[in-house]
Amino acid sequence: MLYRIRKKDLTSLLHDYPEVEAKMRRIAQSRRKRLAHYINPNETKLSPEDQVDTEDSLTDLFGLPSEEISVAKDVEYIKERIDSGIRRRTFQHQTFRRRNAELSSINNAK
């Protein structure tokens, strides 16, 4: 689920929670370092604490191949649409079958 908060509202809120602001700044700085290292590894060296995103590593998706995540999300989305009673189109049904087959082949390859 994705939420949106305006910069001014977040800034105002963080003034009341300086420890949260400090943590968010550390995470953002670490992510900027990893991105700079990814773009030019010879120019930007990573410290051991910047090598892994400690926040992302707490999620269920951490460490999974991006294609596997994409296929699984597509299958989940299509199943939700079908289960919700939204009229199926032939294209959606074919997409569901194709993505489900792709997901099965990925799981079988493990």
C-alpha cells in the first residue's frame, strides 16, 4: 500500500520526532551512497554498514529476484480482479495463465 505525504507536512511532523528524522536521514544517505556506488563503483566506496539496506532487508521481498516478484505481483493482481467480480476479458485470462505458468517455471527451477 502506498501513501502520500507532502514535504511540508512531513517536515512539520518530524520536528516533533527527532529520532525518526535522524533515522530517515541515515537511511536516505545510505541509499544515495549505494546508488552512487552502483553508477560508478570506482568513485564511490561503500562502508560495511552501507552495503545492505537494513530497512529493505526486513521486508518479505528482500533478496528475491525482481522477475519473480513481478510475476507473483501480476498473478496476485489478476486473481484479485477475478475474485472481485470484475468482468474478465480474454486478454486478462490469457495474461493470468501466462504469468501463472511463468511463476510455476520459476518455482520449479529452484
